[in-house]
Amino acid sequence: MRFLADGMLGKLARWLRMLGQDVVCNTQLDGNKLLELAKTECRVLLTRDFELYKRAITRCLDAFYIKEKKETKQLSEVAQRYKVRLEIDMDKINCPLCNTKLEGISKEQLKDRLEENTYKFYNKFWWCPKCSQIYWQGSHWKQINQTLSLSQKKSH
Ligand SMILES: [Zn+2]
């Protein structure tokens, strides 16, 4: 799916990108700009702003009003509505920072950029060709999966 998240949904945008979704989120855009972009780029508008949601609907745009404040609940609402699988597939992940498709990279190529222990204990790495951020399934990965499984539960 192609989404456009309003400036209040930065965290949700990062989660959806990790789940392989194409999400534009720019805190500089006001309501009019958001509606314009949703239309020209055919994106589903995700918003916490009910007035903006109503304006999008009256213009026949696909929009989803997010009531929840907690990111796990937000994620679970969007996942249910748009059938997004709450599982990370490293071959489809988008950079959470800049929304670019990640690419696999050999660890030898990253030798100068990784800490010794990371280099020693992990073998699979991905990087973002746009912002150069490096990713691997390190100790933080447990937390990521915990959040996703929380989002999978319908009542929490
Ligand atoms: Zn990036």
C-alpha cells in the first residue's frame, strides 16, 4: 500500500515502512498540502485529525482516521483495515527513516562502519542506499517482534 501519514504519526510511519509499506510522512506539510499529495500520488491518508479526515472523504480520497494514541493500537488498526501482515520480511523492508527499499550488503563491505562485536556476532546486514543507514537483527530485534505481537492482539 501507499500511505501518507500526517505529522503526528511519525512512529506509525516508521513501523509501516518496516513492514514493507510505502509511507510518506512529512511534518512540514499542512492539511491542504496533505490532501493534494494524497490525490496526486494516490496515497491513503492516515490522520489523527478528524477534520482533515472529513475533508479527505468529501474529496473522495481514501483516508483512515486514527483514534488511538498508542502506536501498537494504531498499527493494529491500520493492519486490520488494509490487511498489512504484522511480520517483517527483510527482503521487503523499507528504510524506517527515509522510506527507501533496503538492500542486502555483505559484512566485509561494512567492516569500517561496524563495532567489533557486531561484526563478530552477526552475519546478515542490510543498508539503505539513500541515507546509508545499516540494519541487522541485533538485540533490539526482540523488542521489535514484541511490539508486533502486541499489535496482533485485537483486544489489549
Ligand atoms: Zn534510509
